[in-house]
Amino acid sequence: MTGIRQVARVMFASSLFALLAAGIGAIPATSAGASAKTITIGASLPLTGPLGGLGADQEIGYKAEVNDVNRAGGLEIGRTKYKINLKIMNNASTATTASNQARALVTRDGAIALLGGATPTISVPQADVATLLHVPFVTTNNPDDAFGSANPRGWKYAWDMFFKEQTQAKVVAKWANVCSSNKKVALFTDTEKDGIFERPLYEAAAKSNGDSVVGTYTFPPPTTTFASFITSAKAAGAQIVIGQMLPTAGIALVKQMKSLGFHPDVVILTKAANAENWWKGLGSLATGSGMELTWSPAARYSGTAKILKTWGKKLSVDTLASAVPDFGAAQVLFHAITKAGTTNAAKVNAAIAKTNGKFAVGHVKFSKNHTAVTPYRVGQWVHGKVLQVYPPAPGVKTECPMPGLK
Amino acid sequence: MNATTLVNGVLEGGLYALVALGLSLVFGVLRLINLAHGVLVVGAAYAALELFDLLHLGPFVALPIVIVVAALFGYVLQRVMLTNLLLKGPESGIVGTFALAVLGEAAFAAAFTSNGVSLQSSLATTSVKVGGVTLELVLVVACAIAIACAGGLQFGLKRTRAGSVLRAAAKDPSTAELMGINVRLVFALTVALAAALAAVGGVLYGVSTGFAPTSDTSLLLIAVAVVVVGGVGNVTGTLVAGLAMGLAQAVSVSLFGGGYADFTIYVLFFVVLIARPKGLFGQGAF
Amino acid sequence: MVTTALSRAPGRLALALPLQRRGAGALGALVVAGAACLALGDVGGAGVLSLGTTLFAYIALAQAWNILGGFSGQMSLGVGAFVGTSAYAMALTMTRLGWSWPAGMAAGVVVAGTLSGLLAFPLLRLKGDYFAVGTLAATMALDAWFDNWSFVNKSTGVSVPIQAVPGQTEMYLIGLVVALIAVGSAIVMRWSTFGVRLLAIREDDLAAPLLGVNVFGYRLVVMVVSGMLIGLAGGVFALSLVSFVPDAMFAMSWTIEALVMVVIGGMGTVIGPIVGAVAVYYGITTELANFPTLSLFFEGGLLLVVVRFVPGGLWPFVVRSTRWLLERRGPTVRIARATPPPSPPSPPSS
């Protein structure tokens, strides 16, 4: 008996070591694996963990553009077509892993450029790696100013294309005022980087509309109990609820508002209401709640018809709204590589800087702080679907006051 | 700071206590910090979600099924996995249950995506008024269930034969074995009971708020704090500590703003641990 | 249960050997290994350099945890507290005071060591699981505090000035030196009079004082050394991460990573944490990440299999298996009479 156990253990351990050894042996093999007609692009994405929803949409967007290019014969670089090998790794929403993987993608897998992961927590450490290793890096899903200001010396190899926080605050506050004549705003923001950044901007935007902010509530991201805030906001007579938080917190907040009898006219919780599960979790309670749109079929950008034709049946508008910016970021990177006519990092980087044209997310042109502003819109959840309501889209009526909570 | 805030804070504490009871039991009896406890709680919520998707069962209709499944799972888990790990020392138990937590998170993400979800029930959107104070009905129910579970557990441990067997096994496993107690069976039943309690907490948590595959970490941390403050294995202590944590959080949020909610919990946790290592109410049953 | 596990921890045999010779031999081997790593960095490409840097930092982290958890028997769940404070001290002194990275790293080590010393006073009063839970509480409280402290930019985080970050080759060397310091400290702690007394405390902290061993003093020293070594590793992590937020630096995941590496590799041994760091960081974290969706399943599954079927960790298992195979060949090569051949898990003590 002992003998059998022992043999089994020896076999187990030796197979484990064999696996390791095989892995170590594979290092040079993978870096040399890029054949003459292939270029490698790396992306370390938050496919699981708290940001997993965003990461999954990013994977859809990046892969779609790579498939498009490869199906058309490959990416043209100096009159030769190269197949793109998109190497995706899962950083499980951890910054340390995201940074290490970005390094490995470049140094081990020979990626000539990187596409970024969602949110500054993931993206900024990756942009730092790109800066240190001199590799072009294009990302999205990072609000412009948070990304632009993350490196006080100014980015060199890292580029971000997304909306500007100030625009976000203004558009959200404008729509709130279209919807409600009550000028009292309650703000709910979590203490993640973007929440801290956005809160004063929401406050300023509300004030510039002549609204008064009757309550500002901040809380750590995992918070899911809001009774004290809701009671306070209700007592202050707020009819406009603007917030930014994770989906779990947002779902909890809306449920508890209903339970405690707080029925505001307008509820828009950015970041929280972006996933299909928003409707699944809240059901008809979510009717009329606002959602941010970083892409919308109503916008009619270049390729909108094609996107709708390819994906319209498979993916919902809210998924597309989150995946198309990633699709666009990949477009911008590949366009620049073709323009540069080489995979030389400095030349590709220079070509990215010169980007000036129409892509899936609208017109893209990078400013001095290495960010390109893409449009920001507000949509509204009605019957499990999202429709653009601000700027107003033809044939769509805003549902106000929010029916779900009445 | 008004009455509504404070009372709802205490009620939220009832939910914490409910989530912590199972952890307390396993910690107290098996001397194991079960890092997979949060996964059991979240898993129960996902199980209820699945039952709704498949059979359109409401969360409270699904609850008995979820409890039975969780208990069976806990029993099997202890039999095939945890017993062997515990024999290898506490660090193996921690690594093993951490591995289970990783597996659980991966399974939830694969099956249900990483986005937050929630269990729909009219209970979560209804309130009751008691003397001018508005209370969330789901929290009232959670708190009542927490008190009932704690009371039942306390009674069972102190007044029944099964309870004395359990206490004997916890206090001195070797002697208990010599006295003819099947310690392995007792331990497995303990984990089954803990999993069942986690299931109750999980379904109520899922009804009252949103949850995601990674919600288990914050649930686990709060539960650990509640268990230690109340005294490991002390059922009444766990209940009181849960309620006190909820109240302390509500008070600190009112005074210093929401950013300090976690800070309050963990400072309280640390201070109590240092001042009274056996918890505010002593080590209780074991 | 605890005592059975500890008594099976390998290395008891070492006590019978002359201490200095064993320790000096280990230090010699360390120097050779260091030189080999240096040469590897020379011939290896960028991939080896960046992989090596992180791996070295993890070896230091695991070894620091092992010194406290394995040698002294104090299970800590608070690694993040020292990684975090060290990384923050480094970033703040570099950005606000214009210090260079070596000075910043030194500041980090001092701050982490000081914190460790201060925490030792309340925490060392706690026993077993309570010590573990206490370190966890302290870390969570620190994390929540940094999230709200405007001096450290709250949850927005800080960054090391990117222009001050050394190049890849230098980073590899820094990592190597940090790992060597950590392993060297472990060797000294293991094979010295200090180490023997520490072991005596670990095995029986009630009997040790009767023999004139100052239990608190020994544990205090170990906690401070462990904290400083974690601080060193934290400095390397800070330099390679560049920008970070409290939730990342004070995370529970640092503890879990260190603990998992040590337990997988072999707790209470000097080589075990190195083996564990290589197996976990290289094998699981790096290689399995090539399968994005499956990586978490693999990670969890592998961990379970190892803790379930390889008691005591990989390294002691290899040592025992080798001895066992050698012993079967014949009495002439029997080298380890003192340790019995590996046995199946002991019957339940429960």
C-alpha cells in the first residue's frame, strides 16, 4: 500500500516537474514562434474579477477587428500582408498581474504593440510598462483626463481614446434636467479612482445647470447597503439621482431606494447600468434608468451599418456600446501600423500621433496629453433594451419620471 | 443621524451575523479559517438564481432546495477534502480552502459572467413602518432569521445530545474518539450545517443587494471580523457582534461619511482583538 | 494536529549536524546559485530579465513569509501591510523629496520594519489563529485608511517617477540581490543558535522560556526581519508597477501568494519557498495565463491537488523520495538514518 502511494506520488511530482520543464523549454520557442508573415499584438484584459464584464466586451471588440483584418488577407505593412496574432491574457482585474503580463507579452511573446485593459487601475500600469519598454500602446475604456494626468511627465508611447470626464458630467446633468424639473440632486459615487475624479465634476455640472446638490454620498466599492444615504437623500427632497459605482452596488442601491420608498424622477448610475445583468438583476425596476453610451447605433459613424449587420442579432446594444470602442482602438492601432509601413516602435508611435480620421467610434485625433475624445451619450433602459435618449434620437421618447420606481 | 439610519444599520448587521454564523461554527469546531466560506454564500445566491432561470422559482421557494444542496455539498466537501487537509496542519487548510475559493469564483464567472446580478423578490422592494421609522422588509426578515438561527443553534449546542457530542468533539477530538464518538462524521455534519447557514445568508444577501463572482471576498472579510469580535464559536456573540457592526457602520457613515465604513469595521476588529483576544463575549460553546 | 504537522516538517535532522558548517555550506551554495542567475541574466534575453525580476521579488516575499510562518510558527495574513507601506514610502520619498530609488527603497524597508516592530507588541500577545486574524485586521484597516488619507492621494494612488525607474538589466540585478538577501537571511536564521532557539519556541512556546529563551524577543526580531524583507520585495514590486493604488498594494492577494508558494514548496525549509515561488509564479501564474478562461480553474485545481497529495510541500517530498530510493538500493548509500522513509498520512489524530 505504502509502495503504491509512494510510486503514485513520485509519478505525480515528476509529471509536475516535467510540465514545468516543458514550460521553461517553451520560452524561446514562443518568442521565435512568430513566423515571417505574422505580427503579434498583445492584450492583458480583466476577463474575470470585478471588471470582468468590461473585459469580456473588450475581448469581443479587439477580436472582431483582428478577425476582420485577417479575413481580408492580413494587415498591410510596407506592401506585404501580415496575419495578426492577437495574444490575450487574463489579468483577473489585478493591477500587478496586468503589469507583469504586459511585460511578458512584449519581452517573451514578442508583441510589437499592446492594446490596453479597461479602467485606469489596469491600464495605467500597462501604459507605464509600454513607456519603459518603448512599445506602442493604445487603450480605451479609460476616461481621458484620468489617463492623461496619470503620468505627470506626459505619456510617450501610450494613447487613450475615450470620453472626457467633464463631458460625461455635463451630458448626464443635462439629461437629468430634461427629465426632471426638480432641481435637487443627490450624488452617489464610490471611492474607486474614477469615482473620486468624477464626483466634483458632477457637482460642478449640476450647479452650472442651476441645480443644487442636496446630498453627496461616497462609499468603498464593495458597499451594498445604502439605507442611511437613501434616507438622507429622501429627506432632502432630491428627485435627481446621479451616481457612479460598480454594478453590484448599483443594483443594491436601486432595490433599496424602492424598498425605502424613495422615488426620484431620474436615476442614472454610470458604470453600474452598463451590463445586461442590470436588467436581469432589477427587472422592471430598471425601467427608465439611465445608462452611459460610448457608442450608439443612432450615431451613424463609419462602419455602423456593418457593425449592426455583423453583430446586431447576436449582441445587444448595451454590449455593443461597450465593445465598439475597443473595436475602434484596434482599428486606430492597425491603421497606424499600416501608415508607418513598418513595425518599428518609434515609427508606429509617430503614426498613432498623426491619427486623424473616422473610425467606428467617430472621429479620432489625439491631443497633446495623448488622449482622443470620443462622444458620450445617454441611453435609457426600457423593456430590457437600451435606447439613446440624449442627445435626443429620432423616434425615441424619454420615459420620465422614471417608471421603474414609481 | 436619525432613527431610520440607525435601525436599518442594526438590521443590516443581522445580515452580517447570518453570513458569519457558519464561519463561526467551522472556526470554532474544526479550528479552520474557511476561506471558501464567502464562496458558499455567493454560491447559494447563484443557485437560487439558477433555480429561478430554470424553474421560475422565487428565491424563498428555492431556499429549502438551496439549503439541502448546500448541506450535501458541505458534507461531501468535508469528507473528501477538508479532513485530509486539516490533518496536515492549519496552513494546508487555509491553502486548500483558498483553492476552493478560486475554483468557485472561476465557476461562477464561467457560468454567470462577471457582471453583477441580483435575486428578484418583492420582499426586497417593500418596506414596513414601525413608529415612524421606515424599515427595509428584507432586512427585517434577514434579522429575524438570523436571530432564529442563532437561537436554534445555541439551543441545539447547549441543550441537546447532538450538541454535547459536537462540543466534545470540538474540545478534544482524540478523547472524543476514544469515547466512541465518530469525530469525522461529527465534523462533516458541522460543515454541512455551516454550509446550510451560509445558504440562508446567501439567498437573503442576494435578495437584498447585488452580487458578483468576486463578492465572496468582502463577505468573507466582514464575516471574519464579526466572528472574532463576537468570540469564535460563540453563537450569541456572533449575533450580537453582527448587529453591533451594522450599527457601528451606520454611526460612522453618519459622522464621517461613507468612505470610512470599512475603516470603522476593521479598526473595531483590530482593537477588540487586541483588547479581548477571545472576543467581546468570550469563546462560548467550544 | 498542529504538532503532528510541525513534527513532520523536514530539517530536524539538520540540528544534529554542526550548525556553522551546514549554514556556511548553504551560504556557499547560495553564492554559486547567485552567480548562475547572474550569468543567466547575461545570456538570457528580455524575456528572461523581466520574468526573472518578478520571480526574484516573489522568492523574497515567500522567504520572508516563511521566516515568520515556517521558522517561528507565526502564520501571518498581513503581508500586504508591509508591501503597501514600503511601496508607498518609496513612491512618496521619490516624488516628494526627490530621492533616488536606492534611498527610496531603503526608506521603504525602514518603514516596513518599523511598522512590523510596532505591530509586534499587540499582535504577539495573540496565539495561533488569532495572530493570523490580527495581522489580517491590521492590513485591512491600513488599506481602508490609505483609501481615505489625502496625504497619500486617497484611493487615487501614487506613482514612482517613471524616469527614475532602472532599466531591465538593472531591475534584474536588483531583484536578484533582494532575493539573495532574503534567502541569505533565511539560511542564517535556520542554521544558527538563533535558529535553534527559534525552533524550540515554535515547537513549544511554554517550555522555551523555562530554558531561558526570551520568547517575545525572538519573535519580535523575526517579525521585524520578515517585515523588512517584505519591504524589500515591495520596493521591487513598486518599481516594476510604477503606478499603484492602496487596494492593489495592501491586497490580501500578497499574503495568499506568499502563503501558497511556501506551502506548495515546503514550509519551514530554506529551499521550499524558492521551489514554490518558481512553481507557482512561473508554472501557474505565467504559463497558465496563456489559457485566459481556464487559468483560474487550473490554478485552483493544481493547488488543491498539491496540498492534498503532496504533504509538506514539493521540496521535502523530493528530498524524501530521493532518500527513500537511495535507501532501497542498499545500506551503503544510506544517508539519512535519522529520518524515516516517507509514510502515508498519519492516522487521524481526531
